[in-house]
Amino acid sequence: MTVTNEAVARIKSMIASGELTPGSRLPSQDDLAYQFGLSRSALREAVRSLTTMNILISRQGDGTYVSSLRTPLLLQPLAFAADILPDDTVVQLLDLRVALEPHAAALAATRVTTADVDALSAIVQRGAPTAAAVDFLDADLAFHRRILDLSGNEAVATLVESISPPALHTRILGATPSADVRTAVYDDHSRIVAALADHDVEAARAASAIHITGMRRQLRQVLAAAA
């Protein structure tokens, strides 16, 4: 372990133990260097690394603080990376979504209200097969995000959103989705809403799994055509 990695581990340990809590000010780098028995340069690099990971936040002229440590903030760097991943890795992200999104849909089925179902139905109609391409793609993103929100599980919702940036949807569906793709997505979304309206946990899980599996198949076709 390098001295910088050791400094990172020591600061993370202070946070994990509760010695440093969300929003608390980090001791000066001189004090931490003395406390850890490490060089100031190692502390500086450690703080820079932890800031990049959104664990620490630097406030110009005020010092360095522990962030809120909320899941959306900590997973934010993953969303930046998902936009530029190579094609074979993008397929793996869809594999992960197959594991996570059906669970989110199942959770949502236990929590949705009539108003939630009506809102989802409106989103589905906004993304009807005859909609303009930009409206179709926007509705697809909105539909998935709404179900993730309705799941009530911030960790699952944030992780799925982090590996599903808008640019990735365009890579999967195309900038101008074909009529077959539009119809398939519309039908899948309609089945998911129907299951949610019935509060049918297993039907919601199955409908979501079928939909994400179809998206993965569509991505493979897009990549094969490009190759």
C-alpha cells in the first residue's frame, strides 16, 4: 500500500467510525499528517482522491468537509464513466440492469397509488410509437426513472440511473428508433404499468425483466450491425 493509499484508508476509517460525520470539517492537513505519521504531500493527494470520489468537498478559503455521503452523490462518478464505456462493457451494464430493475419494479408494485399509475400511463402515451423521436426517447427515460423513484430504494435507483445515462439509451435504441423498436418498448411499458396497477409484484418483476432483456438484445443487434 502506497502512503497516499494509506492516508485515504485512514481518513475513510475516521468517517466509517463516526469520528468524522457528514458535513464535518476535516482537520488541517498538517494536523492529519502529524496524526498519521505521513507526509503532507501524501495527505494532499489523499484529500484530492477523496474529493474526486465525492467523499470530501473542498470549499475555497474555508477548508475541506465530509460530504453528505448520500448514495446519489457517491455514485455520480459512475454515471460519467458509463457514457464512454466500450461496447462490450455496455452490454455488461445491461446485464446488471436485468438484475436490478425488475427488483425495483417489484418494490414499486407494493407502493404505487392510483395517481402514480395515472402519471406512468401518461408517460407511456407520451412515448407512443407515433411520437417524435425526441419525445419517444425522453418518455423512455422518464418512465424508467419514475419506476426507480417509486421503488423507494435509493441505492437501487441511484445505481441503475448511474449506469443508464441518456447517451446510453440513444446507443441502445438509436437516435431515430425504428417502428419495431418503438412498438416493442410501448408494449413493454404498457404491460409494466398494468402489473403495477394491479399491485402484482411478480407480474411487475417479470414484465420489467422481459423489457430490459429486450433492450439488451436490441443493443447486441445494434453492435452487430455496426461491426
